[in-house]
Amino acid sequence: MFGGFSGLASGLSKVTQAVTGLDALTGGAASAAIQRSPIGRTINTINRVTNIAGQVSDQIERVFPNVVQNVAREFIGGAATTNLGGIFDRFSGAADENFRQGLLPGGEPVTSTSSGAVAQAGPSFTSGAGTAANDWRVRLSVPGVIQNTTTFAPFASTHQSMVFPFNPTVLFGASANYSQVQPTHTNYPYQAYQNSQVDTISISGEFFNENEEDAQYFLACLGFLRTMTKMFYANNPFLGNPPLICRLNGYGEHVLNNIPVVVQSFTMDLGSEVDYIPCTYPADGGKINYVPTQTLLAVNLLVQYSRRTRSQFSLDTYSKGGHVGSGEGFI
């Protein structure tokens, strides 16, 4: 059982053989000298302890035949063995590299295998005109009347839509308006329904312009919002028409889905505490402009449904999600 002591006794036996050889040369003087020395007394003590350990091991093995196997499993986490000498050898430092490095049993590094991360596919949907499949970013579509390959050329990479490159803050809601009817001698007034409305949709998002391509896209967004707040005037085939309607999409079909909106207002921050980088705009034969490396763009939108669209609205269908993906996004 105590293999560690057995190994030590084996080493001492080799020392004894060497002493016997010296006795042959010295006539027994070497053996007598070693017995009187501290080394001799230590050897005798170890021999007695080894004998006692062997007897204890035999007794435990006869009374509890499975103790050694269970101790081996718990102590070293390995296969069962009937020799605990390997356990004590782990502390001896004679053959255990882990012990020499200061590691106790169980502290050895565990061999592990690694596997590459697999990206899962995102949700599959197509949310309105000017939206790529599986693209849930907040965007405003560019009406076909004003699409061009000069000032709005950067929008070609985002499916003819103005996309907020980072998740913006979006505030939107709806309200029902009531007027109070208060008959004489009543505790509670009656709420007379008047109408419902979708409140102003506010979107504010940051733009970080790190290179000329980012700067050109930001200038295209600025030009787009300026255009969307102007009516058709003077020399134009659409003379007298109000500002154009665009479509708002983002975060999936059940959040912001193809909502017809008009741009009520927008603000842009040209801060003094940020750097400005030069860029050529338009990219093809334009002039140098300077764009802030960081700015905040805020847009206020109003929902604008046509009379025909309103006449096709059904509250029952709306509550069941029937209008989702039908071409007109009710909010």
C-alpha cells in the first residue's frame, strides 16, 4: 500500500550493500562506525517505520478491500490502484515535475480542446422598400424622384436609404384624444372620444467620420435631410407639390415597418471640441469640404398616411398583425 516507503527502503538496501562491501575491506569496522553514527540510527528508524507501514497496509487491505481504490480515485482523480505509493510519490518530489513546480495534486493544467465560434444567422425579414434582407438598422428610404448618382451616390451601398450607422435613440408613441363632458350634479365626467394620432417620431444618432468615405456618406445624409424639408418650387415639373414622403424602417417588421413619414425638422451639431477632416464631395469631381469626426444628427418625423390607406385600415386586422408586411406600415 505505502509504495513510497517501499521505494525508500529499496534505496536504503542499496546503501546497506555498499556498507557490506566496505566491511569486507575493513574487517567490519565500517558497519560498526555507521551504526554508532546519526545516519545509522536514522536508517534503523526508517526500516522500522517501513515495516510498520507494510503491516498497516496489509491490515487495511484485508478489512477494507475497496478503500485503496476509493482513496486513489478521490486523491488523484485517476483509475483505481491498489498501490498508494504513487500518491505519496507525488509529494516526494523525486519524480513528480508538478510538485517541483509547487503544484499540489489536482493542480495540474487540464488539457482542453478549442473550437471555432460559429456565427448564427440573423432573423430573416425584408422590411419595406429600400431595405436589404436581414438588415434591421434604422433607415429612411430615398424617394425615387430625387435619387441621383452624384450627391446621393453614397446611398447606393445602403440600398438607396439613409442609414444611421450606429443604433440611434428613437422616441415614438401614440395617443387617443378625449374631451370631457361634465353634466350637472355628477361626480365623474364622461370622456368623449375625439380622435387618435401617432406622435412625433424623434430619432437622434451619432456619426463618426474616420475617413473620406464616412465623410462623404455623412454629407449625403445632410443633403438628403435638407432636400426632404423643401417643397417643389419655381422651375420644376412638380411645381407646387409639398415635401416628399419617405419610408421609415428599423428593428424588424413589428417595430418600425415601412412607415410613411415626412421630415418635420432636423438638427446637426458642428462642435468646436472635435477635429475636422477634409473630403472631396461629390466624390466624382467635387470640392473639398470639412466634416467633424463626431457629430449628433437629430430628426423629427411626422406620420403621413393617404386617404386611401386610411380607408383600408381595420382594427381587427391590425390587432392580429395582419397589416404587417402588407406594404403600408401602420404604427
